[in-house]
Amino acid sequence: MVSYILKIFSENFAFKVFISFTILIFIISASFTCFFICQKSTTLKHSLINNGEVLSKILAQNSRIGVFSENEALLTAPVNGIFQKKEVSEVSIYNLDQRLLKERKRPRQYDSNNQINKYNIKRSDIFKQLIASKKQIYYENPDTYEFWSPIISSSGYNEEFLYFENDNLNQRNRIIGFARICFEKSLLNRQIANLLSKSIFMGILFLLIGASLTFLLVEGITRPLNRLTNGVIALGKGGYVAKVPVETSDEIGKLAQAFNNMTDSLERREREKTKLEEQLRIAQKMEALGTLAGGIAHDFNNILAIILGYQELVLLDLKKGTTLHGYLKEALVACNRARELVKQILTFSRKNKQELRPLQISLIIKEALKMLRSSLPANIDILQEIEKDLPNVLADPTQIHQVMMNLCTNAAQAMTKDEGGVLTIIVKMEKTCDKKYAKENNNANNPYGYVRLTVKDTGYGMAPEIMERIFDPYFTTKEQNEGTGLGLAVTHGIITSCGGMIFVDSVVGEGACFDIYLPAVSDALPIINEEDSFLLTGKGRILLIDDEVSIVEISKGILEKLGYEVFASNSSIDALDIFQKDPGHFDLVISDIMMPNMTGEMLARKLMEIRSDIPVILCTGFSDNMTEEKAQAMGIKALVMKPLMAGELARVVQKGMEKATLVA
């Protein structure tokens, strides 16, 4: 039991504080009680002695005549008057000859006459001491106090005698008798016992009150501390921690507030950690998708290159204006769109650079709306207000198409499936951009004005706090698995990369409106015509290498029609042997990058080691390692993306022959 209590005392802070304070209060209470009893007992004793001395003086004064005449009747009144005092147990009057003249006493079990006082003094000695000193004396017995006073016959024996010592009385005053009063100690003992019981009761009451206050104090301290301890333990285990109530404004309350702030911070960090982990998973997924898309794009580009090449070869042999020529032209347009789609996939996977060129966005918007009409619910009406003869903007057609798809899809989702709504698309020319932000932006001073694209819906709108974050990556108000939160972030990135600006206005319950301002470009900017580019003929000997037989055949056929002499090979090893036999025979080398045994990059290095001035053009549908900067550092004249249209191939070869650096 003792060991258990000691264990609790050593491990439990509240129990330790409570016991320590209780013991301290007990010591203080006991010390105060003992001191109070001691002081009060002394006070009661002194009061009793003073009272006895006063009563003995009064008795001596009032009994002078009766003692002088030795008349017992005259002594009755003074004796009875004193005897009425409850503390008086015995009253005696003696004459000078020590003869008892009058006595009255309360019944008791002992004989006071035979009693030996504390100082072991005989009665005769007391009389002698009184005669000699003429002063009051008192003696303490085991059960009583005796007070003796001399009875003096003198005119100077007046009331002052009660309050002053009689040292100054005339020495001629004569003692005629003695007065004796006895006080029982039982009364004093009862008073002291009563005082002791009250003091003990007050001490216990003080101890209980002190212990209760200590308990409440300790409870007030340890309760929030226990909450804090449990909260810290829960935090250590990674659990959820509710806020600790802040009950006071003192240090404990400040500690609780600090703990709540810490839990808020940890909870916020945990949310941010979860969000970052989710973003990391999405980024890893996107990276994996990008890698997969890049691999697919490489193979798809080769297939697309064959389709495009054969179509262009057939078109060269067909007469313009015929039905078959028209069919093939439409197929060529579709293949070109497929090629742009592959570029978009590569841009998404960060494998390709954004290609900005002058274009009419109204054509792309109309084409996107045709696709959207078939995918949007029938109860959503699409209103178009597209101006004619709009100026060109510098942008990527595939990305503008993506912007339209993102904005219109979000607008359609903001309108409920049951009620539907109206989706409004406005494309018009603006001379200035009057948006407040744009006025602080240099782009707002474009001398050619702006092409404004407005996408407006009649959906449920957005609150201000949501509008502030809609362009943040991964921020979405959609349900889980309904969106990634990247659509508007990608849209914002595309528009800003084109030098444009995007603004949003929305009122809850009244829909949202997105305004996009794209800087117009001068109409004098050249727009390349693929058919005109195909007329760029030339002369020279070209070494062509690609592991795809069909691509080699198509490229060779196009180049030969352009007037070049082509030596084709499906193996980089064979091509290196051909070049080594006669390095000066060739004017240009065109090689694919992704080839077995020896990549196009390795082949180019070896060729330039043999002949440093040989122009080399590298083609790729996908490459992680080769970049434009790396190609330029190697001395490569051009790095182009497959599949190449005939016009593009003609331009690249012509510039390669001129030994100019082309970055595609």
C-alpha cells in the first residue's frame, strides 16, 4: 500500500501537489492552533489572577469594620457579595490572631485547610509574609488559586487601594486581619478545554477549506495540462486533436491558446501535406502519361508521316480541280490536324516546344464549337457573335482549341443538367483593353489592338474567394474524380505565353464571364503557304537515313521531285560506311534520331568527325535527350519534328544547303 502511494506520488503531478500543499496547510494550521491555544491560555490565567487580586482587595476593604469589631454579622455582606462570583470557590476572613472570623465555601471533595500549596508554604508563614510585606500574595495549588490580602485599618485605605500597590501607604497603618479567596482551576480548565475544542475545530475547518482550495487549484492547473498532455500524445500518434478550451487568461490559458495555435498550424500543414502528396501523385501520373504519350507519339508520327507522304506524292501526280484531288486535299487537312494533335500531346508531356504563328482564331473557335455542340446537353443553347475580317494573333492553333474546350466545358458544367442555360461566345476586335489590370500592363499598349474572346454562361456563378483561386493549379470545386483542377491553370498559362490577358467576372447566381485579350499582329506578317513552299526546288546530293522503309521511300520521292539527288539507307551503320568511302560526295545529311545500333545523334558526331563542315539535319517524332540547344551546340544545322509536310521539308533542305541554322 505504501509503495503504491509512493508510486502515485512520484508519477502523478496533481496528487503530489495536493498532498504537499495539504501537509503544508496542516502544519500551518496546527502551528497556528497551538500558538493560539498557548497565548489564549496564558491570557485566561492572567485574567483570572488579576480578577482574584481585585476581588481580594475589595473583600479586604469591605470587611474592615467587621474585622475591627469582630462582628460576624458585619462580615456576612462582604463575604456573600464576593461569593456570588461563580469562579470563587471559598471566601475566608481572619483576624490578626489568625482566628477565622467568617468563612464560606462551595462543597468539594478535599479540605483546603489541609491542602499544601504548590510552593509548600504553611498557613502561619503566609500570615507572617502578609504582616511583613503588607502586600497581596497568591499561591497556586493543584486544584485552586489562593489570593491573600491584608486588611488594614487606616483612613488612607480608600478606592485607590484597589488599583495601586500599597507601597506608598503610611507605614503607621495597622493590619487588623486577613482576607482569603480561592478560585477553582476547574473553571479555567473548562475554558481552556472549550478553547482547545474550538481551536481544533477551526484548525480542521481551515485544513478542509485549504485542502479544498488546493484541490480546486490543482484541478484547475492539471485539468488543462492533462488535456494538453493527451493532445500532445494524440499528435505524436498522428491522430486528430480537438481544440483545448481556453478557460482563463493567465499563463495556463495562454499555454492552451498556444497549443490550439500549434494544432491549427499542424492541421494546416497536414492538409497542405496531403494536398502536396495529391499533387505529387497527379504530377507523377502526368509524367507517366507524358512518357507514355511521347512513346506513342513517336510511333504514331512514323505512321502519320507515311500517310501524309503518300498523299502528297499522289497529289503531285493528280491534276488540280479533279474530284479525286479534292478528296485527297481534305484527307491531307485531316492528317495535318492529326499532326497538330500529336504536337499538343508532346507539348502536354513537355517533350515539345510551343509553336506560335500568326493565325485566324475565329476559324479555330468555329471548329471547336462544332465539336462542342455534339457533346453538350441539348438544353444548353450556344449563341455565337463572331466578327468577320479579324486581324491575326500570334498563337498555337492546337492550344487555342484547348482553351476553347476548357472554358466551354467548365461553363456547361456550371449550368445544371435539368435547367440548362445559355452559352455565349463572342469574338470581336478591341482597340484597347480597358480592364484595370491591363492598364498597368505593358501589353495594354499594343498598337494593333486586341482580339477579344468572351465565354459567358448563365450558371450558378462563383463567390469572390473562389475567383481568387480559380487559376491555381489543382484547385477545383468539383467533386472528386470529376476534375483535376488543371483546366483553368493550363488556360491561363497558354494565354499568358501568347502575350495575352485573361479576366473573369462573376456574381453568385448570375453566371460567369471570361474575357481573353490576345494582342493582334500586323497583317504584314508572313503566313507561310505550304503549297508555295513545295515549289522551293534545288540541287545537291543528300544522304537520307531512317529505319522506316516507307518513310525513306516517301522522303526520297519528294526530294527527287524537288530536284535533289538522294542516297537512301535504312541503317545508320551502312550510312556511315557510305559516307566514309567518299565524304566530299554529299552536300547534306538528313537522319532520324531514334534508330537501332546507332542513334542519329551518334551518327552525326561521327560524320562531323570525318568532315566537320557537313550540314546535318536531325528528324524526330520524340526525343528525351536531344534539344534545340544541344543540337546547336553540336553544330547540327536543324532539328525538326516529324512528320514533315512536303513544303516544310523543302524549306528545311534549302536552308540546310545554305548552311543556315534552323530551329523548328
